[in-house]
Amino acid sequence: MYHRYHIETGSAADIVPAPSKFRVKVKKSGLAGLILKEIVHYRANWKVVLSRPCLYGVFSGPVGGFAPRDHLCVGCLRCTTQYPEFVQVSPNPERLRQGDSFFTPDYVDAIYYEARNGKIPVRGAGYRGPFGGVGWDGMWTDMSEIVRPTRDGIHGREFISTAVDIGTKPAFLAFDDQRRPTNKPVKTISLPLPMLLDSPPAALLSEKLVEILRRAAEETETLLILPIQAIQQFGISSRVAVPLVKLGDEARLDKLSFVPALIELDGWNQPFYEKLRKRFPETSICLRLASGSAEELANHVRTGVRIFHVTPDYHGRWPDGRFVLDVIRDSHRAFLDLGCRDEVTLLGSGGIIAAEHVAKSIICGLDAVALDTPVLVTLQAEFLGECADRAASRFRLPGMLTVPWGTQRVKNLLGSWRDQLLEIMGAMGIREVRRLRGEIGRAMFQSDLEREAFAGIEGYV
């Protein structure tokens, strides 16, 4: 029976109260003086005197304005505009300490909202920030070619596919004289959404966290990348698990209790790569790279590698300083120059921390993304300092973490991000995510537009 892919979202409230966005301070003597004036003016009409109007209920507690409820404040500033002499609204310093310099509090707030119920964040006042910037903010998606039939994919009236293929794909089919295919058997993994779960930092790995990620991967029908040590330590035997291996893990591979659909090789070692291919003939092999140039990627293609996973640091920076956006575009262009783009799968992680980044990274050339720090934020992990380096970054998960709660939160995040991807694709008139890959014509880059507009003008660099 046909089953349309759907992620079951549900309520999963924060187990650690998130800090309010604002702090509201009321000078009690000033408020008391105002109440005395109102007693006289309204002739002791207590219903009017004791009311402290606020559309969001900040001053509607048991003692009114003397104990404002900060968590309800949205920063409209009506109160401080009307009574500047004794009401003050300021950013909450506790909230400003969330995340780090790259994963800013605004991104944390958005993921908390998405993880609570799987809904899409909507701001009624519209976007009030700058229309350009560095990194992903320097890229804009182009919605100019709107096609009506694909506008309602998120509501179920028109199907938009988010399925992707990971694996080796032949450039063409060949047949012998008996009309039998002579191509090698195709090893392709089909996933219903272009999002995998990347391996968490080694210091965070625990039985509870691994179980959360495993369940979330199984229930959303995606893949989970884990170090082979963790797979064996916690007894994982699910096909959703992708062993992350390196030279010296031969003995561990022999003890695997299942045949994985995909194995990820951490760093290039050709003899070890050849051993993996012979040891697991039915398994696809992915090469995980944390550095390298487009020329090196081309060399790996010539040696037979067909699945790549580029992993800049958690801030999206490659060792040579390039941002993940540029790394993806350069890698995609290298495969195009070799004439093998449709034969190769390109995965990426690092610096992808919002739903819009998924769509943008696919437009730049990724086939699918692997989520890292967004999953940790979903589980309300605390950043302990700047967290850019994958090996040295430190996080702390809440002590009351439970498996059902964590599984639902991760599913909510994936469901929300998939819905937002559907919204973008629907606005572009694209009916399947495979066609979005490398579709640079549906994007605008601030640097390119500025160069076209200002090149040759004195002072432009």
C-alpha cells in the first residue's frame, strides 16, 4: 500500500526553562505613586485602578505590575514608552549567553520553538534584520518563478518529494548482445528526506544519547553516523547506523553484528579503503574529509570514491578559511568539471544551523546534509565557551534527559525543517529536492551582485 512520507510531530516542552528574551524592571515607588493618582482620578474604581494593561499579559500577575512576568514580554516597548520614568525593558543577559558567537541566541530560540512542537517559526512583524551579511546571510533564495500547482506541498494538496539517493550511480547503462545489463550492480540508499544525523562529540556519547538518536533516525527513516566504538559499546545493530571508521579499526569491523548500508571512512587511506570495499561488497563507502582542495576531490574520484562528506568545523570554516558555502560550491564545481556530478554523492555538515541553510546548501551543490550542533541544541545542550573545533568543543546535556522526550524533540526538528524546505521548494515551483541540487539560478549572492553593481567605482574593494 502506498504511504506518503510524514514525520509524526508532537508536544515536547523544554525540560530546562529557556531564559526570557527580555527583563522588565518596574520602579515600585513610581508605580505606587501612579496607583494613588488613579485612585483619586477614577474615584476608587478598583477594577480600573488595579488593571495594568499589556497585550501579552506581562503585568497581569497576582500583584500586577509589581511583579512583571518577563517570559511573556515580546519587546513591543509600549510600557516603557508610556511610563519611561519607572518601567524599563532590557535584553536578558542570561539569554545572551546561550550558544556562542556563531550559534547565536536567535538561532537557539528558533530551534527551541521548532523542537517543542515541530511547527514553523512565524514572525508577524516580518523580518527586521539586515538584508545581507557574511556566510549564509550573503546568499538569498530567488522565489521569482512561482508556479501555482506546487504552492501547497506543505498542506498536502500537491506532493513535493524530499527523497534523495546516496550511493554510486552509473553515468549510463550498457548492455551485451543478449540485451543483459553489463553495468555493475548499483549500490544506492534512498532516504525520504535530505537530512542525516551526524556523530555527536565523543565526550557526549552515552547510552541514553545514542538511543535517542537511533530511535529518531529509525522513526524518520534516515541514517545516523556513529563511531564504530560507540556502535559496539552500546550494542547498536540497526541498519540506520553508519559506522565511522579509521585506520586501525579492522578488528572492530570484524565484530560488527550487522551489515551496514553505509560506512564512513574518516580520512583518506587507500589501502584501508580497498580493504573496506572487499570486506563489505554490498556496502557503500563514504569518504569523510575535514580538509582538502577541489583537486584532491578530483583525485579521490579517479581512485573510485563516489560518496563524499565534507566536514568544516562547527562554525562552518574550512582549514584554509573558506566558509562551508564556498567549500560546497567548489566541490560541486570540481565534480562538474570532471563530468561525473550525477555519479557522485556529496554530503556536508558544519555551519548548517537553520532550516534555510539546508535549502541553501543543497542549492550550492549538496545532495544531503548531516546535522550536528542543531541536534545538540534541540536536546538543550549548553555551550561551554566557543564551540568551533570538533575535537575540543565542549557541551553539557541536561541531567533530566529522557529517551522518549529527546526522540520526540529530534523528530520535531526534522519535521519542522522538512516543512520549511517544502515551503521554499513550493515557492520556486520545484517538485523534488533532487532538482534543487546545484540550482544556482534560484539563488543570488551578495558578493556577486555588489561586484556587478559597483565594480569600477572608486572606493569599492
